[in-house]
Amino acid sequence: MSQSQSKVVLITGASSGIGAATARHAAKAGYRVALAARSLEKLDALVTELGEDTALAIECDVTSQDDQKRMVEQTLSRFGRLDALFANAGMGGTPGGFSGADADVWQQMILTNVYGLGLSVQAALPALRDSRGHILLTGSAAGRATIPGSMYGATKWAVTGIGYNLREELRGSGMRVTLIEPGMVDTPFFDEPPAQSMKDEDIANAVIYALEQPAHVDVNEILIRPTPPIE
């Protein structure tokens, strides 16, 4: 497939961590990548690394509907198609549980992890319907477990629900929906590296695995946890 025909993946939260690792793996696999995040400086550096023919940097606040619409428009204007969305942008919370966490952080986290993800899906859906494309959502193992006092976990439960409900909305359309649900990953998300964790490239490998399946195979969920330590 020529460069002008190669498939296009749009990645939010692409400036670091899982998003940046996925961009590198996707480019290596032959995809063109539209990279969206708030930090244009970091995105520009990634575009320089991957090549301007392969990658496009888009400044985007996922909590802004206008930004998200422009994100898709810029992708289509540059590459002429959109084959997959990896809605990956997210943020964590603060300690304190429901008793003492910072409510302002809650608000921004919910807007980013739930509302922003929904806006990404909504903005990309028309183009993805045309291509019978693929939507991948960054959920979490926290969205499948009970974590005392965790509003972050609750937002990831919401992402799980969005994935399930979106798949039913799109049933019969030829489109696919995949929930990517990592356990602990050593990324800039954490100030201190977790004791037992995976690397961001481990999650990127899972994303590419789901993307590369033939059209008749729909990988619904990939739950990925670090191997427990040897006792």
C-alpha cells in the first residue's frame, strides 16, 4: 500500500506515555498518525521523529467540542481519510477518597476521562462510518475492579460502559470497538515509578494487535496486567 493509501490512526493524549508509544508502533507498522494533545511542543518533537509524511501534530483540549471537531477536520484535510480512533487522553486524581479529594481535580478528571472521550468518539464517528473504521478506548483494570474511594476508578468504569454501549450502537455497521484496559503502567502519569508495572510499549503492542486483526475479527477487550512477582 502506498503512503497516500496507508491507513490513518488518530490518537488523543499522544504527547507522551501510551499515546506516544502507540504512535511510534503504528508508524512502524505502516500507519499514518494524527497526534492530538495539549502540548504542541511535545507533539512537534514526535512528528520530527516519525517524519512529516507520516505524522501530523494537532493541538487539542479534549474537553473542548470545537477543538475536537477541528482535530478531525485537520486529520481529514491532511490525510484524506480516517480509519481508526484511539481515544487515549486521560488524567488521574488526587488522594483522599470521597472524604478528602480535591473536588476541582475531580471535575477536570471527569471532563477529560469521560466527557472528553465521548466528544472524541462523536467527532470521529462520521469519518469512521465512511471507512468502517475502528474505535479503541483507553479504559483501565481500575474499570473492572472496586478501589476504595477512587473517583478515577469510577471514570474508568464509565469508559467500560461507553465501550459496551458504543459497540451496540454500531452493531451491523461493520465498525469495531476495542477497550484497552491496562493495569499499572510506568508512564509520566506517575511521579514515582510503580514497583510492579508494565511499559507503555506493552500497551502499544496491544493496540496494534487489535488494529491488525482481519475485518471479521472484533477484539472487544484487552485486559493487560503486569506479571505478579516471583515469590
